[in-house]
Amino acid sequence: MFIKKNLTALVISCLIMAYSSGADAFTCRDAQGNKLNSGNITGSLNVYVNIDPILQTDKVMVVNLSNSISCLNNAPGSRNDMVRLAVGSAYGGVLDNFIGTLRYYNYEYNFPLRYETSSVNITEGYYTPWRVQLFLTPISTASGVVIRQGRLIAKLVMRQVGSNISDGGNIHTATFTWNIYANNNVVVPTGGCDVSSRNVAVRLPDYPGTAAVPLTVHCAKDQRVAYYLTGTTTDTASTLFANTSSSNPAKGIGVQLSNNKGVIATNKRISLGTVGTGPVSLGLTTSYARTSGQVVAGDVQSVIGVTFVYE
């Protein structure tokens, strides 16, 4: 009899330990293991993500958060965890004035959000990727915005509603705010086309040598594209770029850019024809050019801008 009473007490104790209210039945974490749990009702977390922009047709993917945030149902089989994104989710920081698209699982929404997304039931009892992707809407041909490491790019407001599977009761809600920060320095394209490099340094050999400019452009879909040059010039034809070197500058020498048709003047549109997904070279060559006055040896440096436009 003594043994039987102890066994009964033990069973009762185990049942009490296994009971849960469901309030803490939903958890998310970032790639570093930092967690938010629904038992706290509200919570926020700064998430640092690697940004690797991908140019797509009519949009640019900025970040795929399924690589950085994952969630689980702490009571699979007994609780539903309905999760959606709420108004207040928007780009921030250097992207504050941009608009785009949010892809939430299989549905797309205008971003910033003007209304809540549909809910997704998180039923897995193990961490699964939170399938959220952010896109920018192109606003130019081949421009870009610089994002520095550690800068805020977006804020996402997650709403979770938990309830019993059996009767729909024992409802509990929680709100998580995810502050998304860049984990790397990157230039995000803001156009339908992109270039092989946004800062091309070309080293000329000794005078009178020439050098090719390794610059190409590609687009997410076929587009007719042209470009033009900008910069400080010293001649009336606007073809001779000034030497801006501040360290032992050469005198009587500047720089010119040319293609297979000859020297190119500033602000003159040069058509590249139809540009698709494959890289198209601008076919540029840089060379020295005489300015006025006597030539004196020294350093030569010119800063030349290339701007792309649709035709």
C-alpha cells in the first residue's frame, strides 16, 4: 500500500509539470540564436543580415529573411500559431523613401504595408525559415543606393495569435518587432539594370599609353539603354577631362575617353542598343590628351561619371 500511494503521487506530479497555458507556445530566433517568445506578449530584436541584391524583372530583391529568422510551434499538435505581418512594416534608414514589394510565403504585398498580410499557421515543432523577402521597385536605369554596415534598412511587425487546436479557445496574442540592419557594405541597385562595378579605377601606363575601361551593363529584361559621360572638361568640345590630381600633378595633360567611333564628349548620349541579361561592354578606352601649356611630368587623375538612361 505504501508503494502504491507513492506511485499515485508521482503520476500527479508529472501531469502538473506537463501542463502549459499556451502563452509561451511560439518562439522565433535569429541566425545568432537570439530569441523572442510569445510568453512575453511583446518583444523586439535587432537582426543583422547579409544583403546580396538580386536584379529581377521589374524589381530588385534586397534581402531574403528566411536565411536569418526562423520560428517554431512549442506545442505542436495542440496549438495553432497564426502569424502575419502588420501595418508599420516598412523600409527605414537610407531606404526610408523607397517603395517595393513584400513576399510573404506565396503572396506579395505593396511595401510599406497598408494592411495586414494573410496569416500563416506555424505548426512545426522545430525551427523553420520565416519566408519573407523584401524587394525594391526600380526608379531609374542603373543607379544604386549605398548601404553601410550597421545601418537600419527595414522594420517588420509580426503578429502571432495562438489557440487550441481542439476547440479554438485559450487564445493568446503576441507582437514581435524585427529591426533589420545591414551586416555588410553594399550598393543596392535601384534600377532595372545594373553595372559590373560602380567605382572603376583604370591605371594608365606611362605617356602616351592607353587602357581599356572594364565596364559592362546588364538588365533583368531586354531594354534599350544609352549612356553619357559627365565630369570637368577644359576644352570647348567637352572631350578633354581635367587633371584633378592634388599630389604632384602633371601639367599640360588631361584624359579622354573614346569608343570605336572616336573621342566621346560629355552629355552626349551613346546608344548601346538592346541590353538583356548578358553583360554588354561599353567598349571604352582611356588615354592621355594634351591641354594648353608646356608638358610637365607628374601624376594624372580624372574623375568621370557614366550615367545610364533608357531609350
